[in-house]
Amino acid sequence: MFIAHLGVGLAAKKVCPRVPLGVLLFASQALDVLCGLLMVASIEKMRVAAGITKMTPLDFISYPWSHGLFMSLVWSCVAALVAWRLQRDRLAAGVIGALVFSHWVLDWISHIPDLPLLFDGSPKVGLGLWNNPAGTMIAEFGLFGAGAVVYFTSTRARDRVAHWALGSLLVFFPVLFLLNHFGPPPPPNVPQQLMALPILVFVLLYPWGNWIEKHREAV
């Protein structure tokens, strides 16, 4: 999934208001950022395969270090441990760890069976929602919209900048998602390092979320 992950991150602010929004949003997409970095380093592999699913032409050949079930659990525990060491807050640590792992759960729902349970050569899983465009759109915008509503109603603006900061995020990522789906697919021979660039855009979530939070406060 894409923007559905952000919906989970936005909603988590109500559960754990002490954690900065930038941290919550980044945690929800941390596995994708890791995947992008590993693709740049040619450790994980992806290619364009038109028609492999109805929603995306990307064939995830090998990405056990970022999206394998075992390693997703490992990264979730690492994130929780780091959060605990920094804040000494069990709730914060649990929420951040759960957010990191929620990424794998949502991907398991959307991906075809390409998520390895362990490493390369192990069984792969995926429920294949990406082959149902209508269902994918409902899930993506439903979770994203629900998370946005939860965040909006549990915070209030301190100034006018708050509306621009939050509004720009709520527009930018859905537009990027729609362009990714309805736009032309990448050429089949595009280097995977270039394919990683749209994934690495999620690093913006940390500063963007913190910018939003400077202008909003919990109610």
C-alpha cells in the first residue's frame, strides 16, 4: 500500500500524543525507506514488469531485508527499543514498533505473494489486493482519510500556517499515489537506483510531520 500507511501514522498521534508526528509518519513508512536505500546499494532488487498486477508494474524480485516477515519483526523491535532508550516510555515504544510492523501487515494485504517469510528462497505470501483496483482505492483512501480525520479532530491549529502544513501533506501524497497508478509505467530498462527515488520521498515525512506539529497542538 501507499497512503494507507500514512493514515495509520496520523491516527497513532491520538493514541500516543507525546511522540512527534514526524516520527510516527516516518515509522509507518520506515520499511519502504529502507528498501529504497537497499535498492540504491543493489542489495535488494526490483524491476518493471508491465501487467504483473493491475495497480503497479513493479516486480519485487528480492527484498527480504526490508520486507521479509522475519526482518520486519526485527526492525519493529529495533525501532521500539530505540524509542524506549530515548523516551523511557513504554507506550511510545510499543506504538512506534507497531507502526513499523503495520507496514508489513498492510503490504501483505495488498501485494501478490512476493513477501518472503524469511530470506530469499523461503515461502512468499501476499493476498493480492493490488489485482482489485476498486478494492485498493477504497482501502488506500479509506485508511488515509480515517487517519486524517482522527488526527485533525484530536489536534487544533495554533495559526494559519497549520492549515497549509497539514493540507499540503494531505494533498501531496494522494496526488503522488494517483500519478503512480494512472501515469505511464517506467521504461522496462530503467536502473533500479532511479526507481528507488519515488520511494525515498518518504524521508520527507519526518521534517514535514514536525513542521505540521509546530503549528498544531493536542486538544
